[in-house]
Amino acid sequence: MIPVNHKVSISIRDLNKIIEGKILESNQSKIDFSVSGASCRSEEVDSNTAFVAISGVKNDGHIYIKDTILRGCKVCIVEDQSKVPKELIGILVKDTRKSFSLLSQFFMTNPSRELSVIGITGTNGKTTINWLLFNLLNRIGLSCSFLGTLGYQVGDIRGDLGLTTPDALSIQQLLRLSVEKGLKASVLEVSSHALTQARVSEIDFDIAIYTNLTRDHLDYHGSFEEYREAKWKLFEILTKSSKSKTAAIINIDCETGREYFRRLSGKSLELVSYGKESNARIQILDMSQDFKGSTVNFKIDGESVKISSPFIGFHNAQNLAAVLGVALVNNFDFKNITEILRTAPHVPGRLQSIPISSKFGIFVDYAHTPDALENVLKTLRPLVKNHLKVMFGCGGDRDKGKRPIMRKVSTKLADFVYLTSDNPRTEKAEMILADILKDASDTELAQISVEVDRKEAILRAIKELLEGDVLLVAGKGHEDYQIIGTTKQPFSDQDEILIAWEKVKKTNISNC
């Protein structure tokens, strides 16, 4: 829970009006009291908190209603009135997720109206753009908070809620804390799960950014079309914002971005397109790069702008373009922006160089989708003087269809592949690896080494590095844990690389 000093009370009758519910008839005589909060977690409720029973992907909140009685809870908001015990007041609604978002906004008194709020959606690039904007806005004096894959930060308060985009109340608490701390802006990564589950439906956004759309989360969405429409919801929310000036920043290098751009044309907001396309307002002209970073030439509304940064890869040129889009709609001074981006701190776990030897390169990246892996391998290939090697696995309890696609991308673009565990979760790691290898050709198999234990796989890869090689350790990026079963165990690719290197040096391997 994000620490926030904010209390608002409301009568049950008025609460019911906000969520457009129906107070169950048998409890009409018991509603003369107020509550000062709402929660979808049974362990957080008390006599002053309404419990919202949400039907989740794995668990149904209705089964925890009776538990709330022991904590003094008096009222529950439900989709199934048969689950309301006689001890509680029940309010029946069509969609408890929507109700929870409405109540979260109410109890935090709609903090997004007091901040400039930027939302970022897309398969890849969200975290990098979030990180760049957070650092940029703070350095130009527009004090800013952030929330996303790397956790959250509000002033000197940092934390991690475990999800790219947490529940509706946590988001509203972060925005309220930002207001309490005197901040002016907040940057939010917005996942497709959050959009379909109405976690950000009651936020007044100023700017929405679309990065790209490639295969991911189809285990949840069912089809690519449903995934695409989930991302689109951010722009539907943007068009309903109460802000006097809103903007959409869209990557038109992909088909979905071009479709979104067409849908938004004619709406009362500012549209900024970016990419390599000649009709983009922010056009990527060309770029040069080495291990130290890159220089990208842009044309912005006809004006030439050169940006140097510590980031490499065309995908990062696109990420920089999205950041420049925010600068454009806010009329920031591009000369000042150029210097800030040149010295931007590196994003943890995003093409992060681990400089243990001048003889070869090692990079850690969060790439866990076929498209992200392809982008990173294509980025690294020009820097390779000998062999390009990649290590990856696939997460358990996630989209199984992408597993062999990841293998095909890696064997096509890399010279050698180390297959290992990612976060197996409740699946057997060996079965995940079998899925990755399904129908692999003899040519592919000749490129692949399999080691279930990620620690051992890293050690093997470091031992086998030769001068001029580049090794990409992909999939976990910034994560400092590995999920085995339902338990998070400490594990950092960066740390394990350093430990492995120390072992290699002690054995006097020639590549030292």
C-alpha cells in the first residue's frame, strides 16, 4: 500500500449513487452510517472500509466476503447477491472493477486533475520511455513521480507493488501522494491487463503514448485483435479527459499505430506521430552507434534535431522520439532537452552493459517477447566481431504460443543459443524448455545448449566467451528474483554474471 495521508467519508446512500448500484432490499434499514475507504483485499478492510468483491483471473473475491466480517466490515459491493451474508449490507453492481475504480478516485478526490499525467502503453518500450520522462521532467524543474515495471517513486519515497500497473486504489494513492508532495506531474506505464480491468478508467490523462504492438499476453487476451483493442482503451480514456489540453503521441512505424492514428484524427486533441515514416511529425532520419551509445538525427516539424544518448538500437531511437513528442506538445526548449538526454542515466536491465572485460561484450535486457528479442539481437549484431550469443527462457503460466517463436528468432539472428529457465512459476522448467524446442530442426539444435539452472547456464556462457563475442542475457532484465512455484527467490542476472566472471578468472581461462 502506498502511504498517503488522505481521509474522505461518504454515506452508504451517496456511495451507492457513485457506483449506480442497488442496495439489497433486506438491508435497506441498516444504511445510516458512513465509510472512509474501499478495498478489494479482504485483509485490508475494517469497520470503515467497504469491501469490493472482484472476480479475478485466478480468484473470485466473492469467496472472501465472509472473512471481512471478522474484521468489522459492514458493507460489500458485489456482482453476485447470493454471496452476501445477512450480517453485511450488500450493494449489487454490474461491474465491481468499474465500481472500485470510481470509489478509488472518490476517496483520493481525483488527484489526476491536480497533476499533469502521462500514460504509456504498448508491448515494448514503456519502461524506457517512463524512465526517460521521469528523469527529464525532474531535471527541467517539472517535479514528477513514476509508476511502472521498475516500481514507483514519489519524491524520496520508493517502492514496488509487483505489477506494471497495480490496482486502481494504488494508482490513485500514488497520484494523491504526488499532490501531497507538491509534485507537478506523474508518468504511468499502462498495461493491457490494467486497461481491460478498468484500473485506470477514472484517471484524467493529459498525454497518452503508444509504442508498438507485438505478440504478448495472448494467454490472457485470447487473440491479437483483443490485445490490440485493450491497448486502444487508453486513448478512449484520453478522449474523455477533463483536461483542457490533451495529446496522443503515436508510433506510426507499425500497422496498429497507423490504425490508432486514423481513429484519433478529427478528435479534439493534439496528435503527434513519430517513427521513420516520412510523414511523421517526429521523423527518425538516421543513427550511428557503438558500445558507448548512439547519436540520432531527427526532423521535428521540419526542424533538424540531433540527440546523443547512452542508449543503442533503433527501438531506443523510437523511444527517444516518444519523449521528444512530450517535449513538443509542452513547448520545451529542445536545446535544453538535448543536453539532458545526452546524460540520461541508463535504464536498469534494458540493454544494460556489464563491462567485465574489454575482450567481449555482455548485455542484460528484459526482452521476453519475440519482437523485443529480435530488436535487441539486430541492435547488437553490428557490434559483434566474432560470435553473437543469446541466453533466454520463457516464463511459466504465460503465453505458450510464443515459446517456439522465441527459439526461431534466436537461432536465426544469433550464432549460439543458451536455453535456460526464466520464471517457471508453477510449470515444470523442463516442460517449458520442451515447448521452446518443439519441432526444432537439426540445424537449430546444433546452435542450442540447454541448461535448466539459470545460474549454471550463465557460468557456462561466460566460460565459453571468446574475444570479439557479444552475449545477450535476455528475459529478466532488472528483476532481482526468480519465481519458482509461487515463491520469489533472490536472483539477479547482473550479480550472477559478476559471480561467474570471478569463478572464470580463478580458473585462469584464456579469455580473461
